[in-house]
Amino acid sequence: MLLRLSRRGEKKVSEIVDGRGRPCPQPVIMTKKVLEKEPSKVKVLVDNQVACQNVTRLAEKMGYEVEITEKESEFSLYLSKGEKREREVLTSTSTVFLITSEVLGRGGDELGKVLSRAFFPTLTETASRPRSLIFINTGVRLVVEDSPVLDSLRSLVDLGVEILACGTCLDYFGLKDKVAVGTVSNMYDIVETLTTADKVISL
Amino acid sequence: MGFETSDDAAIYKLNGKLALIQTVDFFPPIVDTPYLFGQIAAANAMSDVYAMGGRPVTAMNLVAFPCGTLGQDVLAEILRGGAEKIKEAGAVVVGGHSIEDKEPKYGLAVSGLVEIENLVTNAQAKVGDRLVLTKPLGMGILATALKGGEVDEGEIMPAIEMAATLNRTAAEVMTKIGVNACTDVTGFGLLGHLKILLDASGVGAQIKAEDVPVWPQAVSLAEIGLIPEGCYHNEEDLQNSVKLGSLEDSLKSVFFDPQTSGGLLISVSRQRSDELVNALKQAGLNTHAVIGEVVPQAGGVGVIEIV
């Protein structure tokens, strides 16, 4: 069942489980089937205290936080995926950065280098991390051994960010055997990553 | 014995040496296979006779059945299960009664006999006694999971077979050794039936949680909320009589879980407890355990402390 609630005052959920009028243990079984698909928010309706307690126990065991409202002997349970899951969702938002140069911005290379050295450490600290970083042209100089931003890029990899460096570019600059972080990639993968992203930020 | 001590069965003195035991029990199916349901219901009904130290002699079938919706073959299988269990107990089926009902139910009215010197009530537990439980807990939770399709009969067959097992051997051993008090664990769960025994005897108890035999599947199913309504009622009824300590929730549910055809809960003197445990083992039982001991009452109330 997929219902979107947009009435004012109602919480937005991705699934609703209606366990009212169902004999024990149907409300638990129905909820379990839904939670196994790992939705972020679920609303469960039951009409007795026992079902309310049982669904709560199930939801908490499966990593959901439970908020209960009672109205005229009907219980609405709002289940939301716990904090840990939230962080994972943020990391896997499909935003891709395309880094086309070792310097950020145009007009002054010295300034561009300074900006570049500030940009990547800052990226490790933001809550919303990209899915992938793609390095092309002189950008590939940032993934090799003496790169000034190597530590930051390694931290991003640890945080689940994918780093792709264009193989053709690395060849061109004779840097293929000096790659210190990420994967040597090809045009096909790069194009695939860019076209399947929700958002592409080009630097 | 009067109604004050809520004992397991009615006792009627026939003469100086012998007493008549009478008890009755019936309920809707808790498993899917009709034959197994018959076996469990019969074992359950006769259990109260064993809890008094007696033996069943006659049984009468109590049947409620939806003749229009379920076939006669289903009823035949239920009755066959019951009949074979009654025969196993050394008793005879002497009749019965059936009515039309939307939901099937089955059980027995049982008459038994007990030598008065062997009679075991629930009212003579003594401070210092050891408490022995003969079957694992968790049948209510397992039946709920089965009903919901979360497990199938095959996955819980050991528990089903245990529910279909007569408390006959346990009763024979306990009367041979000599015990102070006994009850069987059924609808009120371990803690509910223990409380009745403690109140009747004017004592309290300390239970060691890790020593209580439980079906492991029941614990993990309780974790995901497959808990029968009866469990919550039992907990509510006992909220002023049980100190739960640091008992984790799922195990707590198993201790309050309503049982069907559960084991005997025996209060035996400290001196005879080892002998009883060994004799039960010798007789072929392997699920029994000492789960705690009888302590003085606390402030006039039979309190159960779980450690």
C-alpha cells in the first residue's frame, strides 16, 4: 500500500498498515512484512492495546523509533527509521561532483589551489556527502601521491564516497602508476555515473 | 479442599484410602493438524489429575464443531488424537458431548483416582523447598507465531510434542519420592501458577531466570512482538506480586506466557531435590530444572523475586 498523506497536521509516511479489526497476531505480521522493505516512515493503525505493544516491540527490534497517539481507543503508531539509517541515507544521496581541474575556479591559479585545498577538507565535514567524486583533466593530479588533498580524499572514501579518476587523463599526464586514492575509471563509467546522478556539481 | 487455595482439581474422598479427582478443560485449536490438537487438548485436560499426584481413569469428550464448514474427517482426527492420548494414560473414553459452534473446540472432562497418602496439593510448600519445573516455557508465543504464519508446525515440533506429552511420568516420580506441593503450568503462565501455589502455601519464592527452561524460539519471537494477549493480562494481574529485577523484556514475556499442557511445577524439600531431579532424569525426562527456591512471605504477601 502506498499512500501519501498531505493533509495539514498529518505526518508524511511512505506506507500505512491498517491492522484494525485484525485478530492477533495479524497486525504484527502485516507490519513486519512492510518493515522488511525498510521504508523510512510507516504509520500503523491498531484498535487494541495488545497490538499496540506488540507492534512497538517489533518496530524497536527492527531499528525504528515509535511514536504513539491514542484517540477513541484507536492507536496510531508512527514508525521512523532510527538515526543510524538516516546517516546512511545522507551518504548515498546521488549527488556527483565533477572536478575538472586541480585548481578551483578560473582567473587565478594560485587562488585556485588555495580554494582546492580548502574545499575537500570542508567536504569531509558536511552532513550531506556526495555519492561520487569524478576527477578529469588536471583534476586527476588531486588523486596522486603528492596531492595536497590526499588525506581529505581518503577520509571521504572511508565515509563511503566513491572516487573515480579518468584513466585517459592519468595516461596523458603519465600519472597512472601514481594513483594514491580512488579507482582508475573510464569514459563509460564516468558517463554512467554522471547520467544516473540526481545532481551533478561541476567544479 | 475448598475454593480458597484454587487447587488444580476437585478432590472427593471416597473412603479412608482413596479419593476421586475431577477436572475439566477445553479450548480452540492451537496447532494446524487436527490429530495433534486432539493429543494436546487431551494431555492438557489430564494434566490437572497428575498435578494432584493421581491417575486418570475415565474421560468424556467435550466437542464444539462447525459441522457445516469443517469436514467430519477433521473431527474424527481430533477425536482420534484425544482417544490415543487417553489410552496412553491408561484411562478409558466413556462418552462425551458435542455442540455446533462456529469455532472448533475440544477437551475432556476427566475423573481420576489418588491414594490419599499420595495426594499432592498446592498448599504445602515450605520455606527452603526447591522449585522444579518439568517442561520448557513458551508454547503460547509459539502458537501465536504459528497462527500468524511466522513459523510452521515443523519448525516448532519439539514444543508441540512436549505439549502432547502427558505429565504422567513426572507425577509418578514425584509421588514415589515425596514432595510438598505441586501445580501444573497452564493459562496463567509460570508466574501466575507459581503465585497461586505461593498464596495457598503462605510463602514467597526466588526464581533464577537463567535456570528456567524456555524454548529459545519463543524468546526470539517475543522480541519481534509475537506475544499473545493472555501474556499481558497475566503480567497485569501480577504487577504487585513480582519483582522483575533486570529481567529482559522477551524473557519476561516467556515467564508470563500462557502455557497449554505445560509442565508440573513442584515444590520439593531441599533434602529430596537432588533425588527428584535424578529420578526424573532416570525416568527419561530431560527438560526439567530447578528454577528457584521457596522463601518466607514478604509482608503477608506471596512475592516472587526474579534474580
